[in-house]
Amino acid sequence: QVALVESGGGLVQPGGSLTLSCVTSGFAFENADMNWYRQPPGKERALVATIGRIQASYVNSVQDRFIISKDDTKKTVYLQINNAKPEDTGVYYCRRRFFDDAWGRGTQVIVSS
């Protein structure tokens, strides 16, 4: 059974940094592409970053500020948020790319002074 457990969220000031973690189990993590999603308050959940075997990709709004990475030994995917902006506020979720896994609980990020 696939499990996705996100953590690391919290309150961060504009311009600050935060690193989110997603510990996974139940599948071959080393072979999986992984996504991070963000759900702002009152809005739909949307993809923000993807990491595959070869490269990572980002939506324009987070390009050059977010860094997605994987640690296959820990079966964990990370999302480093740099130069945080108020519009980065939301609940962040991870999920396998191409699979319809159940969502985890997410981790909330609030960017505010």
C-alpha cells in the first residue's frame, strides 16, 4: 500500500526559505518520478514541480526559487522553497507521477510577515 507523508511546513517570512519533505513507502521509489503540488486557500490543487531520473521541471511561478530533489536511500522527496512569496502560501502535497495514489495529508506553508 502506497503511503505519502509530507512534513516541514510552517510560517515563513517573505524572502525566507523552507524545506518540505515527503517520506514514501509501498512502491519502488528509486524508479518513480515524483511531483509536488500546492493548494492555495480556496483554490484548486496544482502541480508545481516534478523530478524524474534525468531532470526536474517547475511551473513558471516557482522557477528559480524552488528546488525539488530525491534521496532514494531514504525514499524521500524534498521541496526547497527559497525567496518565499505570499502566493506560495498553501498546503503542499507530494505524489507519484503517472499514478493515481491516494493523497497524503499535506503540509501547510504560510508566507507572511
